[in-house]
Amino acid sequence: MGDLAWIFISAMVVNNFTLAYFLGLCPFMGVSGKIYTALRMGAANIFVLTVASVCAWFLDTFVLPYAPFLKLISFILVIASAVQITEMTIKKLSPALFRALGIYLPLITTNCAILFMAWVQANRGYSFLQGLAFAWGAGAGLTLALVLMASIREDLEFVKLPAIARGNAIVFIIAGILSLAFMGFAGLFTS
């Protein structure tokens, strides 16, 4: 059980996909304007990461040993299908959230963080539970990064900034500082 906790914490904090590997930056920059939207995008990513993890484990265990050349294309197909299911579910259950996420929800399909998670899980030979811990840790890390950025951006609405630092400039500066802070955890966990 301790192994699962290390995998989870490592994926969430030390090897945060967004702030350490710079994966998933499109939703990170685009949907991090409000905490509400950031939390919902994080939840959608956790769902897609979980589905992709289960499918990647199944493929890696039962299909890919016989056809290893299909690894990348099969992961892409699984992720695209999972995102379509997520998109249809959100559209049905919460049309307001669907409109708030806008173009960023379909962009989960091309989110390299999800493909990276499936690829790393398969290459590390994670068991089913280890793969789920890795996916949930990666999703929690992405959600943490989104919420941190959104909370800072919401507070910036009340700050008078110089003209040169307004808009995307300050967002990139904040992203860099958050990344530096998270890279301070490097070397704490080896998983």
C-alpha cells in the first residue's frame, strides 16, 4: 500500500505533469481563469486519465504483447474515445460547464499529459492498482496546478499591474514561478 502512496504523491507533486514536465499547458493556460472552471477541468482530466489508465493496462497486458507496434496508435484511440465519452457526459449533465470549458474540453484529446501517462504506465510495467494510483496522482497534480494558477489569477484582478505585465505576460511569469516551486521537490521521490 505504501508503494501506491509513493506513486500517487510522486505523480502529483514531484513529477507534476504540468509544472515539472510542461505537459497539458493548453488547458493550464486557457481554463485557469476561474477556480470553478479549473476544478471542473481537473475533474474531467482525472476521469479521462482513469479511463485511459484502465484501458492502457488492459491493452498492455492482453493485446500489446502480441502486437507491440500498435502501442502508440492504440493509446491515442483509447484517449480519444474516453474524451468523447467525457464530453458527451458533461454536455448532458452540465451544459453551463460544457459552455464554460469551451474548446478546451475537446483539447483533452490532444492533451499530451494523458498520452504521456499511458505511455509511462506501460513502460514502467505498473500493475492495475499502480496504474490507477499513477493516473489519479497525475490528475490530482494537474488539478492542483490549475487551481493554484486560477486562484492567483483571480487575486490579480484586484492588483494594479504595469501595462507591460498585463494579460498573458503575467500568466507566463506566474507559470514559471509555480514551475520553479514544484521543481524544488525533485529528488524527493524516485517513483
